[in-house]
Amino acid sequence: MKKYNFDEIIDRTGTNCLKWDLRSRFFKTDDVLPLWVADTDFRSPDFIVDAIRERAGHELFGYSFRPDSYYEAIISWMKRQHGWDIEKDWISFSPGVVSALAFAIETFSKPGDGVVVQPPVYFPFFDCVKGTKRKMVENPLKLRDGRYYFDIDDLKAKIDGDTKILLLCSPQNPGGMVWSEEELTELGNVCLENNILVVSDEIHSDLVYKGYKHTPVATISGELAKNCVICMAPSKTFNIAGLSSSIVIIPDKVKFARYERALNVGHIGMGNIFGTVAMEAAYSHGDGWLRQLLEYIQGNYQFLEGFFEQNLPKVKVMKPEATYLVWLDFNAYGMSDKELFKFMAEKAKVGLNNGGRFGTGGEGYVRINIGCPGSILEEALERIKAAFQSI
């Protein structure tokens, strides 16, 4: 099996790279090490690049459709990676997972309806609710023993007859929780009992650490499967977010048809040629790449955990069970969210996501992306250490 080199440093500047080329816009300086945007700094695997090159060699890029082999690759990947048996007729499309969340909200609810979010959570969730003029129903996660848990009692107290959708983040971003079957069952039962549709962002589902297993929420029961919209993509796993291709899995035929109609109103369902080719290649040949990627990311996490224990023990590191994102609690330093963000950028020269953007419970935290060569991560941590040891 080919050995992939995740230590390789690739210069992404000058490529219209959001993470690297917009540093001065977001951090007011361009000399920060950017560990914020949730893509990796690893080269996409050769089998994807080769598939794109082969398709580009045809030199004609007109209207196209997704072939049976595309669907077969998705079905096979879900079975191999997650033990989930899905059908072709469940698979729809979206340019991105966030787009899918917004489409689902617009399709399965109306303005003024309640949509549950569980902060601290990936901040575009809030944009999707506000932008579609739905009512935000906040059901904050409970922090206990360094891990987040669902607050089911709080959820039951806050929902009412106008609550139509729950946005689930599974695995959880930014905390990295892999929700257990028991946790998802309890949450799913509340949604079933109250006729609340579960719209689940499962984009990080491939990136699960050793000792944990991702459970697609639709696998909990046949009844719950018919009450779910599952949003996934190869973009995080294979670093192809710029190809704008995601999948939406809807087991219920009626809901599937409603979503497809909404998608086709704007002629969005066609996607793009290279995204289709890349997804098929990723899901057909990506198992070995994924194993090596996970091993590398977990090595990066072990380094980070040890670094903070030894050098900045006041920082509480939430141990991720999945993702290449780590949630760091700097509240012991007594800085406001704005002060912490500014200190990281100006003093430490490291660009991170400030926790307040993730909603209730995120204040005083930062999210760091460890999906990068180990040498870059080490340099960033050394900068953070030097900055905090100087105060």
C-alpha cells in the first residue's frame, strides 16, 4: 500500500486559499499561522487527482449527470465505513452540507417555526436558522467531566408545537464528540414523540478516532430513519471542499421527493463534473488513505495534549473522539472572547477560531485545526506558549 506523506509542507498562498490568503482580512495581519478554517493542509490523494486529470483530458465540460457507478461508490463506502445499508433512491445532492441544512429548513418548515440548535456548535447553524427566518430554539450541551452531553430535560422544556426541526452535529464540532447509540436513541425518541425532523450534519463521520464508532442517526431505528435528513460529504476526509459536492441521504420517499423538488427549483441538483468524479474516486479507493490520515491526526492530537500538559497546564483540552479540530478552554486566563482572539493573532501570531462564534458555552475557548503537518502544529504551539508565558 502506498505510504502518504502528511509531513510535506505545501505552500497554499497565492491560490485564493481562504485559510492562508485571507489572513490579513480576518486577523488584521498576514504573519499568523492559520489553524482556523476546517480544511487540511494535506495534498489530496493521488487517486482523486488522477481521476480529475483523466476527466479534464476530455476537454469538454458540458451538462452531465451522475452515473450509476457514483451511487454504487457512495453505497459501498457507507457500508464499509459505517455498516450502513443505504439505497440509491435515498441519495440526493447539495453543493455543501451547510447548503443542505438551509435547503432542509426551507423545505420542511415555514418562517416562524422553531429550529433547535445545540451550542456550542458549528456557527453556520445559527446563520441557517436566522437566514431562513426561523425561530432559534437553543438547547445548550451540558459539559461534564471534560465532555459534552445532550441536555434532554432542557430540550423537552423548550420545544413546543411550533418546533419542527432539530439540527444535529454528529460528530460534534467543535467538541469532537462521537455520540453513542444510547445518546442518539434518547434524542431521537424525543424528536419522534414531538414530530420534530432531525437534520444531521455528519460531515466529520469518517474522521473517528480509534476506540470510537460513528453511528449514523438514521440507523437507530426504522422509524427514526424516516424522520431524518442526513448530510455528508468527502470534503473533510479528502480535502476537496473546493469541489462543492455533498450528499444528502433521505430514507423517507415523501421527504426525499419534497427535498428534490426544492433543490430543482434553483437547478442546483446537477452539481459539477469534477466534484462528481472526485467523490466517486474518494469513496471507491479511499480506505487506505483514511487509515493513514487518522493515524497522523491522532498523533498530532497526542502531541498537542502533551504540549499543553507540560507547558500551559491552565489550558483545558477537550479530548476529541473525532475530527481534526480541538476545543481549548483558556478561561483560566480571564480574557474576554475578543481579547483572547486579539491576543492570539497579535501576540502569539496564530490564527484560530474564537469560541464565542460557536454560541452559548463557547466563551473563553478557541478551536484549533490540527489537520496540518506536525511541524506547523509544533510551531503554532510554541508561539502560543511564548505569548502566554510572557504575561
